[in-house]
Amino acid sequence: MVNHMKLFLIIFSFCMISVGYSQDVKFDTIPKYTYSSIPEFREQLDDIFNDPNFNNANWGVVIQSLSTGEYFYKRNENKLFMPASNLKLFTTAAGLAVLGSDYKFKTEIYANGKIDGTVLTGNLIVKGFGDPTISGRFYNDDAIAIFRDWADSLIELGIDEVKGNLLGDDNAFEDRGLGTGWSWDYESDWYAAPSGALSLNDNCVDLQISPSKIGNVANISIIPENKYVVIVNNVYTVKRDSVTSIYTTRERGTNIIKISGTITENSSQVKRFVTVNNPTQFFMVVLKEVLIKEGIKISGFAADNDDGGDIVDYEQGKLLFTHLSPPLKDIIRVINKSSQNFFAEQLLKVMAYEKRGYGSASLGINTESRILESMGINVDGMNLADGSGLSRLNLVTPTQVVNLLRSMYNGDNFTDYYNSLPVAGVDGTLANRMRKARTQNNVRAKTGFIGGVRSLSGYVYTGDRELVAFSMIVNNFTVPSVLADALQDLVCLRLANFKRKQTE
């Protein structure tokens, strides 16, 4: 019997090319295609997944040819695993099926009162439907570009004064913004931003921290600039032979953000991202500030419609204009390539709104489950808790993941779905993995990571140009996650180099 560790070291030595351990390796050192039978291939993968570093962990793996339907490999294929962000594969697939690739999120702006000349005597209403893109993400990093456009639109309509309030209507979505099962200590972190029908800048503020004089507090700027959050600055500038170490937290239920630590005098700018409390109020306060700067007078306050105490009468109101997001096919690229949790949660709830009339996570999961069932996936054997995979209550099997990938391959939305996935060695969360090998610009796969969980699922072409769908999920490991990455990358490299023996 081949020594397991010896085989692992042999294969791992040329995997170094793909995971970046030897960045100066030249292409001519990449090994030739490996011809083997499927049984031999399975033995090789057994050796890889039997790595003793993961003796206390569980691997779930399915690899299937999309050309022939043949399974290259299975391991714990029907066991339930926490998928982490691999759950986004399900959310985006369902989103494409429910909404279509050209679907655009809308935001409506109403005048609720009388327009007399250039003055609106009454309230200006912003009615949200979950658009996640009101930020700088699609607008050259200008977080308030859309708000300035709205100011221009109001002025073009002849309105330069609002004798009333700015009210945000977020009733299309449920008030609960955090996902089921999310850890309480995630609350101020950008990756746990609350969802909402009205959302600005991913419901976060961007903090830019730069050094000042030694011994003084650092300089901090905030994007978007606003008076909604309060910054408590306890970051001090220290000598260059010290270290930069900065921590941020937001006090629960408030918008008081505490920043502490040190920044060296020669440090470049440090960026941190912190969530806000009450995203609708944040949205409306910043909007008011922008409108005033753009020359529109506003006499009233900015508020969530519920907090403002005003009842919006849309029958008596006038729709001034509607803002539309980029198409869904571009939005799912953000979800999958950047593994953006907030966008995924918005998509889950807008599916519910469009199909059930109300954007709640539970209705979104119900809608998604029906779509998955129609794709031939047994939803009774899985548990969906959110749209992003941040919850540890999500449970899926590797078989269900590959069944999803196969169904998408055979469906009408495959091109947009495939193009939304990170490309090995090129972009997204795989930009720095599997480089300088046949995996580069070949593997298209979604990564996933939460504590003790590492997942990778997607597509790869073998040396025979045979498209293969795969899912590799490991749970309950205690070693550094880079070791799990190395094994997953190694399997992808093995697949990219795989050619069937001529006798097969």
C-alpha cells in the first residue's frame, strides 16, 4: 500500500504553485497531465482527505462529471454540514430563478403634500424595497452619489424647498435586520450588517484612520460624512518602531462607535467598517444632509416613518421618480465574488416581497425552498436559517450542493450564475489562491468560512475538458484554516490535471 503521507507530499509539492507558497515558480515547472483511472483517482483523494491534521474534523465531498453524470468521488456525501458562505450558492440560484437576471431593485420618491411653485408643503417620502446598491460600490466609491442625483432630480422637477419632513418608508421588509442564529458579538462587524428595506452604504460607516503627531489621538474621517454616529477616538499615534493595532466596536442599541489602539507615525491610512443601528434613520439623516448641501431647503426632520408619527397616504401623494439598481446579474457577482453577506440577506427578503408581498427572512426561505424543490433538491434534508451562511444553524449536504450546481448548469441562468463565481487566481475570494497552475482562470467556485468551517464548491474543467461540479466542506477542525484551503486547492489542481486513461 502506498504510504499516505508520502503520496500527500508528492502531490502537495506541485500544489505549492497554486496556493502561492512558491510565487517564483515558472510555468514550465507545472507537472504534465496525470493519466489515471477513476478508482486510482479515488485512492489519491482518500489519501488527501485522510490528512492527520483533520483527524478530529469531518470532510464532506462530492465530485461529479457534468458530461457523463459519473461520480468521481464521494465522502460523507449525505451528511449534514455547516456550509458557511457556500449557502450563497443557493440564495443566488433561487434569486435568479424567482426574479430573473435583469431584475432591478427599486426605490420610490413621493411628495406627500402640495407643490406650490418650487415649494413642497408636506413630506418627502422615500419608499424602499431593499436595494442593496445605494452606496459607492457601483458609483466609483462615492457613497452619496445617488443622493446627489436625487437632489438634481428634485431641482429638475422644480422643487428646491420642503416645508415638511423627510420620511423613510421601510415597511416592505420586516424590522428584524439580523439573521437567525447570528452570534451577538458580530453585531458591530461589517459582515453582520443588518438588512432593511432602506439601506445606505451596506448599512455601515467607513472609518479612515491616519496618524497625527506622536502622543496625540489619530485623525479619523468617516464615510459617508454624517452627524448620525458619534465617534469616541482613543487611537493614539506612536513611534514608527511600535505597532499599529486598532479595534472598533459599537455600543449595542446605539450609534456610539468606540475606536481604540495605536497607529505608528509612518503608517498608511487604516480603514475599518462598522455597522449602524436603525439603518432607515441613518439613510434619511444622511439624505437630508446631502439635499441641504445641494441647495434644497428642508424645514422638518428626517426619520423612519414609524418614528416620525406621520401616516403616509400614497393615494394623496405623488410619485416624483423611481430609482433603479443595477441588474441582478451584476448584484449576484458582489454576493458570490466578494461573499457579501448584506447583499445576500437583501436578496433573500426581496424574493419574499416579490412573491409573498412582505420581505421577511422566513418567507424568503420558504420561497427559496420551493424553488430548490423544483430543481430536484430534497429540502427536507437541509436547514436554511439565513441567506448568507453566517448562521451556524444552516445545514446542507455536499450532495445537495452538487445537485444545485448540476441543476444550474442545465438551466437557463447558468451563464450569469457561472460568471458570478470567484475565478481562481484572478478575482474575488479566490484571487490569491490556485495561481500559476492549470487551476488559474479555470476553477470557478464559492468559498466559505466561519469558525471551524471551510467550504469550496463550484466548477472545474479537467485535462480532458470535462466540466466537473464539486463540493468540499470541512467542519469542526482546529488547525489553521490555511491548511484546509491547501487541501481544497490540491484537489482542484488534481482535477485540472486529470485525464482518463485511454483504456477507460
